[in-house]
Amino acid sequence: MLKIKTTYDSVTMAERRQRILYEVRKLVNEEGLEGFSMREISKRANVAPKTLYNAFGDRDRLIGCAIREVYDAVRQNVQFRTSDRTLEGLLDRAIVLNRGNLKARNYAQAVATIYFSPSTNPYLRSLLQEMAVGNTREWLEDVRAKGGLHDWVNIDHLTRHMANMEYGLILEWATSSVKDSDYLFHFVEIILFSALAATRGEVRETANSILTKMVATGELPKFENPIIRPIDVPK
């Protein structure tokens, strides 16, 4: 997992880094991966190309750092009241964190497009996959330890398929194939369908109960509102 440096030798260095990552996100939003260049970022952020390579290594690590920074900023400022070791907690986090996409259609579409692009570096694709299903992987490992996962389930394969479906849904929604009002509902369905196939016992019964109620009411499962601190998304 990418570790983002949070301490710097000077305020100037920190501000320069924030300026670079902000311009990276803007360019990703505008041009996607195909139109992204280190030369353009160097120009926009007013830094030498050598500075970019020294600080971030290469283009894909720079993009990954910029995307991950916003993701972490959001997660760190939301205190959930549900346990991340339960299916309910997994759904709660998926709903809250993906509501942000509804306010950032172009950016979400750009990130999903990068995920599926044939030219995307495996490192960057792996990072985006981890962002999509990192919580799910931890939950599945916990379920397996408690005997609630079918023996045939390969967690790596399952979470990769789930990430593919989730980013695919983002593209469908971003291109208006899925309505705003249906986006989160379908996102939760991906998790519940996967849980129904992969789990057994009490966990599967919980997934079935939640999905049955969703279909009957047309509403998302409801959880106690999390505590959301003011989010200072890096610019």
C-alpha cells in the first residue's frame, strides 16, 4: 500500500507538494491517463520535471499518490458507529464513502477509466483496487477465520472481481447508464451478491435479510449516522 509522507522539512516543501498533487488531480479530471504528462504537471505546478521524478519516482506513482491522498483525507475524517468487522459495517462504509462520487462525477469517471485502461501500470491498478476493496478483503479474512466463508473462495480473486464490478458501475453511472438515485443501491447490491455467493451460516443469513428488505422497500439499509469532521480535502 502506498504510504503518503505527512511530515516535511519546511512549510515551503509541504506547500509545493500540495500544489503538485492538486494539479495532478485537476489534470486527471480533465484528460484522464492518456492525456497526462509530467511535462504538463511541471508547467502547471511551476516545478522542474526533475523535482517530480525525485519526489515521486514516476508518472503512475505520482497519480497514485494524488488519488490516494484525497481517499485517505476522507476516510480519516469519518468516524463510523458500526464495526468494520461486520457486514453492516462494510455496507455503512461503502454507502458513506461512495456518496462523495455523486458530487465528483468527472473525477470518479477519470479514476475508473484509469483503472480499466490497458496502459495503466500494474502498480497504479493495484493501488486503485486496494482503495476499492481493502475493507472488504479484511472483512472476508475475518469471516474465514470464524468459519463463515466457503472453502472454495479465493479472497484475492473475489475482491478483484468485486473491484472490477465497482469501477464498472462507476463508469456506467458517470456515463448516465445508471441514474444517480440508483448508484448507491447497485453498489450495495455488488457487496451483498458477493456475500451471498461466498459466505455461509449467520453471515449469509444477514446478507439475505438485508437484500430482501432492500428489494421489498427500494431503500438502502440504514445505519446510525457517522461522525463526520470537517474534511480539508487537499487542493
